[in-house]
Amino acid sequence: MRLDLYLAETRQLAARQSAVLDQAATLLDQGRALSPLEENGVLHSLQVLSENAIGKAKHTLKAMNQPVPVSAYDAFKSLSIHGRVDSADLPIWNAVIGLRNRIVHDYLNLDIEVVLGLVAERKHHFIRDYLMAEIGGIDEPSDHG
């Protein structure tokens, strides 16, 4: 798939999942407890946003003709080295990846109240903003598709 088409899809997905999380945040702002189904929706949306960001990071490295590490942590570190993400944001990316890993693999040790607090504070906008941003100089349509 062409990079520009992939990024357009990631933007659509980011908008959709972020909207779900924004709805949950609004309910939390109103003092309403989320149902177990809604909590699962929050976890799913956070997982999808995070995995989408990891995918974009790896596709960006590939488009830059850089080695694509298996580790998501290393992918963002490499983007930082190449000036594609702010090095000051690496601890946030590490936390995003750690939360994704906990949702997927360590769900018995997941504190849903902490997760809901992050959503109420709209921390997911950090991921959404990354996904919505263009990749300067490399996400234009290509003739070799």
C-alpha cells in the first residue's frame, strides 16, 4: 500500500477512535460511571490508537529507508534520532506503549480507574495528534505504488 493511502487510513481510524474516547471523557466529566461494556470500548480504542501509532512509526522509518526495529520502543527512539518525533516526548511514547502492552498482555494488572483518568484528561489526544500529522516530505502520493 502506498504510504499516503496508509496514512489517510490511519487518520480516519484515529479520528474514529479518538471520538469514542472523547465521548467516554464527556460521560466521565458528567460524573457518570461507565458500564463494563463502555470500559471495554475505552480499552479497545486506546489499544487501537496505540497500535496505529506504532504502525505509523514503523512505516515512517521504512519510508525513510531506515531499519525498522521489532520493538515499538526502539521505533520511536529511532524516529527521535532522525528528528521525526521530539526526544522530550519519548517518555510519553514509552508510557503509551507500556499501556498498550498492559491492555493486551497484562490485563489482570490493569487499573481501570487510572485508564479512565487518562481518558478524562484527554491524554489520548497526544496519540491522535501524532496520527493526524503529516510526515514532512515523505507522505505525498508516489508514482510507484
